[in-house]
Amino acid sequence: MPSARPLTYADSGVDIERGDEFVKRIAPLARATHRAEVLAGVGGFAGLFALGGRFRDPVLVSGTDGVGTKLKLAFETGRHGTIGRDLVAMCVNDVLCTGAEPLFFLDYFATNRLDPEAATAVIAGIADGCREAGCALLGGETAELPGFYGDGEYDLAGFAVGVVERAAILDGRRVEPGDRVLGVAASGLHSNGFSLARKALLEVLHLPLAGPSLGGAHLDLAAELLEPTRIYVRPVLALLAAHPVHAIAHITGGGLPGNVPRVLPPGTRAVLDRSAWREPVVYGALRDAGVGEVELARTFNLGLGLVIVVPAHAEAAALAHLNGAGFAAQRVGRIEASAAPEPDCELVGRPA
């Protein structure tokens, strides 16, 4: 029998007033990422961004991604402040691989019931990531979906748009045998492989998230796993402006063997020396849990978040540039000719 009181949206679990208050909270965060090209941002039906006249033959580049089960760690620890940076990083680093400058970012935040404190922390992290990448947080969507997610859970998706001059697009065609492969250090596992990492570290090894627990290194496991994905945009855009670069690969799901070949032309392969860089200590724990080398390589970044292919004569200058910008980088391999029908990436040697 219907209630005498009118049925409201709040009765179903969606609180419009709480959502309106949340928008008021996050509007200043978005404004802090403002670029001169932004004509309209958060608050309207759509964001407006003017390319202006500084491009001769502009090509728009788009990318989208999420954070995956790394979100579970945020739920379990109550640490929501950095997961938004992961979201931005996963999108803008992909866009960067084409040689493009990220221009603006949009997010989608969906939850069972809006927790303004946790949600604001997430959006603040997104805004931080946008500022670091130099792109505007142009808009987004917040959705309360009662019963769809568990209590305290949410999901995130991100969308980045960038621009590159047509003549400057990186599509792998410039790569040739003799090129050098540079590896730029990752900040931990980034945002891939967390279903396996959680199973190995929490269920097999029974390591506690709280307190120092990661083997002999006495590292805080939660802090190590929640370390946000590194954003490579500004140093790499400066590198592209100053030195020849033939290809860039963002090392995400699929690891080095799955991502490096995506930026190589037919008739080539990358040969990477595992002893050329040092892996984070978490990989030792994953091995202790029984994760094999092939599975590690095709699931995680093994300590390299970005791989950059440069001609041999540009190697020293490119390394000096990246290391001078605070991004640990070293030569990790070379490009060779290959008779195989598809580009490949071979890992040789033993981990350092």
C-alpha cells in the first residue's frame, strides 16, 4: 500500500541535495586546472575548449581508461587521495605515446551512495593529476547507483583528449634497427595487475596491508601498492621538442612484451636486457608467492613505466634530459631487424 508521504528519489537511495553539494565542493578543484583555452567547464551540459591558432595541422588524440582493482585497496584502507592521479595518469600517458599534448580530461565517478568526503578526495586527486599533466579538468559525471555497488565502493573511468601536429605524430614508422631503447622508471606497479598482486600478496603470503610488511625491506605494503601511477607528460613533451624520438610505449596491461611491439614497425623487434634496470622490491614478494617470470612480464611493468625509442646519436642527450627532469632513465635495450611477421619484444638476461 502506498505511503501517505510522497515517494522521493532519496527514498530509493539517491540524494539530489547531497549531489548538488558535492558539485559545489569540486568546482574549485576543476577551476584550479584551468587553461586559457577553456571556454566553459564544470557546471554546464558540456565543456568547451578552443584549440586556437597555434596549430598548423592539428590532429585530436583521445584516450580512456580506468584504475581497475587497485580501487579495492582504496576501499580497504580508506586512502582515497591518490587514486584519482592514477586515473589521469593512465589516460594522459597513453595520449602522450602519440606525441600529443593532453588538453583536457573528463571523469566518470559512480558509487552506491555518495560519500562527499571520499568522493572529494578522489576528485582532488584527479585535479592534482591534471595540473601535473598540464591539462584542464573540463567536466565529468557523478552517478549514485543504489544497489549496484557495495557499501563504500565506487568505480572510475577517465577520458583524455590531446592534440598533435600531423607531421609530429609518433606511430612507429621512424623506428629502425640500431635505435636505442630507453626505460623510464615506474613508481611501483602503477595500475595494472592488481587482481594478481592482491591474490599473491594478501591471500597467498598473507601480508598485512597495515604496517611494515614487505619482506626484509620493511615497506608499508598499502603505501607501496597505492603509490600513484607516474605522470610522464611534461618532461617527455619537452624531450620531444628538443630531441628526436622515434616511438613511446606506455607499459600497462600486457607488460613489456605486450606493449613495446605496439609501437614498432614490421621487420623489427626490441631486445631488452633485464639486468639494465632495478626492479622494485615488490617483485621479489610476487615471486615468493609463486608468480612465474612469464606471468610477471606479461602482467606488470617490471619497474619501467615508459619505454622510449630514440636514434643512437640522440641516446646521451635524451637520457640527460630525462634524468635532469627527475625521471630515472637508462638504456635498457636496442632495436634489431627481424624476419618474423609481427614486431616482437624479447627480454634477455636476469633481473638486477
